[in-house]
Amino acid sequence: MASEFSAAAPSPVEEGAAAPASGVAAAAGPPQDPGSQAADRRRRERRSRWYRRDVKWSPYAFIAPFFLFFAAFGLFPLLYTGWASLHRVELTAPNDMEWIGLRNYTRLLDDEFFWNALQNTFTIGILSTVPQLLMALGIAHLLNYRLRGSMFFRVAALTPYATSVAAATLVFVMLFGRDYGMINWFLSLAGFEHIDWQNGTFTSQLAVSSIVVWRWTGYNALIYLAAMQSIPSDLYESAALDGASRWQQFLHVTLPSLRPTILFTVVVSTIGAIQLFGEPLLFNGGGGATGGSEHQFQTLGLYLYEQGWTNLHLGRASAIAWAMFLLLIVIGLVSLAVTRWLRRGEGKA
């Protein structure tokens, strides 16, 4: 009887082996319904599909505001201005358009005031761009060396750029005053007569150019400084070992390395000169957009403003705007050609 009981009772090893099996069965629980499994699978597929769409379309959603604002405030005004330039339309009745084709453009070819404004723009651009970039290059070269308080000088160089064009121009108007200006006062100390800066052709253009030079020299100097600091120091060390002086290092190491940056600043400064508006407008005081009594410093921007907002000829002003736009395109093409030529020369070297 005892042998039968012992044979019927499971051994401890069998109990240990049976326990995990029962635990796994208990943990597995009842089998899931095939319908719920299909629903879970569809839910996962839906989430995966939404994730793929999010990854694909989210970047476009992030940049969409820029293109919307550009279309509303950049592309549409450009196209509308081009359309208006082909019509006779007044600012007082912008919806009353009379088709005249290229009449506004051919009129510019015979308009002496347009050519005068173009010549003034070119002259002021030369007088402001060349000294500005030369001075900026020299300032950047000085700031590139270790100086005490270099951060102060960098901030001071950028301060004119942060100054309001209205405030800067009003200060220069007082400096160039005919009777009580400080510049004429210094000239009188040196024995020179007072100069009527505003009514002279070259003197007025020189005065307007000085405002541009003062405002933008520091900005370009910091651009040159950033480019100089990216030049490898090994080039200067090799030049110094070869016996090159500081001036020779600047000519043969710094300037060749700055060619792309110099080209960039020349193009940007030229574009800014073509669009020059605030400085000559405020320098004229209460004379409006005439650019002086004889239009001696009237730029293309002032002439556009005079035609559109003083004479109310919106069609003519639109044609002037598109003429300026075409000039900018020509400048861009010339810049592209010069850039390719420089790269081709570097590749051959």
C-alpha cells in the first residue's frame, strides 16, 4: 500500500518541472480574439502611415511661412510693378490702367532726369564703395592682431551700422552746414573759404557718400575680420620663415585668401548704392526727392519716389523700378562670371 502511494505521488523534480509550465500558461492568459489582433494591426499601420507623412511633409510646413510672406510681399509686388510699367496709370486711380506697352521704358531713354539720376547713382556709388571697402580692409587687418580691448573696438566698429539712418544723416547735415558747419569751421582754420556742400554737384555727392562710408565701413570690416580669422596660420608662418614682412604677408597671403569675401562685399555695396534712398532724401532737408535745387545728388531711388509719390505717375515709377531691377540682374551676372573666373584660376594654380 505504501509502495502504491509512493509511486502515485510525484517527485520533487517533477513538481519543479511542472510549476513553470503552469506559470507560463497562467501568464499567457486566454488567447486573444482574432478581431482584436486585426484592429491592433490596423492601428499600428495607421500610426506608421501618419509617421511617414509627418516625416515627409513637416519640413515643407516649417518653411511654408517664408514662401507665403515672400509671395505676398516680394513676388506679387514685383509682378504687379512689371504689369503696371506697361500701362499709363496714376497713383490716384491705380485701377484705371491704359495699355501703352513699352512706352514707359522708351520714355526713359529720352529722359534727361533719368540719365542724370543714373550718373549720380554711379558717382556716389564709386565715392562711397571704394573708400569704404579700403578702410574696412585696413581696420580688419588691425583688429586681426592681438590688441588690448579688441572686443571694444569690434563693437565700436559696428555701432554706426546700428545707428538710425535718419539720425546719422541729420548729424552730417549739421556737420556740412554752409555757415555754421564744423567741417567748414575746420577749413576756415586752415585758410580755406566756406564750401556750399549742399548746392555743389561734386561736393553734395561727396557729402552723401561720406554718410554711407561712415555707416557701412565697420560692418564690412567685421566681415573681412571673420574671413581673415579663417585663414590658416600655417600660411603666415611659412611666409615669415621665407623672410616676408607684415606688408608682404598682407599682399601675398591675406588678399588672395580674401578674394571671395572682397567680391561679395563689392557686389553687396554696389547693390546698396543703386538702391540708395534715405541718405540723399534726408540730406536735402525739406526739398523732398528732388536731390538738390538742380537734381545734383538725385539718385535712382529718389527719382523713382519723385515720379511715383510726388508726380503720381505710377506707371513711370514702375518702369524705373524695373530698370533698377535689371541693373541688379546685370551686376549679379557679372559677379557670377567673375566668381567662376577666379575659381578657374585657383584650379589651374
